[in-house]
Amino acid sequence: MIEVIDVTTDNFGDIPSPSMRVNCRSCDYWEGGTSLVGPDAGMKADLKRSRMESCTIQAKLMIVDGKAVGYCQFGKLSAFSRSLERRKRFETPTSEDAMFITCVSIQREHRGKGLATLLLADVVSQMKSRGVAVIEACVQRPYSERFSSGPERVYEKCGFKISERLPDLSLMRLMI
């Protein structure tokens, strides 16, 4: 059975880790910190949980047969200082009310099954129902597993277009 659910206080601990060095629960890379697991992981996880409780950032889990195998994080661009800095590298203007996706991550053993597309499609559907007009993401080029943004093709399957390209990034945009 496959389902997509909101990350809540009750299931925050279920957020999967895509590798031994990265734990999505304590990753604050997009907020300007580091994704690496370290002695401050507990403090960073508490801060992320607090930001989710206040709806500053939001996230969804991909559940397969009762186990969390995927994670997608999103919110206003202003909530993610590193994303904001990357977004400034593009000439294409953005809207104040645009939502921004920072992460679409599926654990390695579950990749290639369309799960990232299902997860992203659920996030897009939620944003549409809220009346969001623009969704963006800065996707690393070329795609590498060490980046959490996900590959361009996943965004394209969900209707995103490449708005602008830089040598190392693509600005993906969906106008709703």
C-alpha cells in the first residue's frame, strides 16, 4: 500500500534518512545550515519540528507498506535562506506568494518506481487546493544523489517547466 501523508508532531520521527551522512529530520541545509549529521543533530531536529508546527515550513512523507521511504519539504521561499540565495542567481522574477520545494527524496532501494512523482504530485495538488498560483524549485544540474532537490524529470512529469538554466541549476516552475 502506498500513501502520502503530512509530516506532523506524531510522525516527525519517521522522516527517512537518504544516507548515513544525511538525516532529513535534522537537515537545515536549505535554511542556511548543513545537512550533515553531527553533535547538534538533536537541536536542529527540534528547530525543524518547531518550524513545521508553526507552518513556516511544511513536509510530506511517502509511505510504502507502512514504512516512510520518501520526504518532500516546501514552503514560502523566504523560509529557506539558501534557496533564496540560489533563486537570486536567476533573472526570471518570482512572485511574493510563490511556494518553493526544496527536497524530493526517496530512499535508494525504492527509487525507479515512480514514487517521487507521486509524492510531488500530492504536494502540487495540496498547493492547488490552497489557491497557490506559482510553485518553484531550484534543481541541481547535473542530477546527483547527493542533492535532495530531485531530478528535473520528476518535476517535468508533474507539469513543471524549465524556466531558466544555469550551468549547475535549473529553475523549475509550475504556473497553476
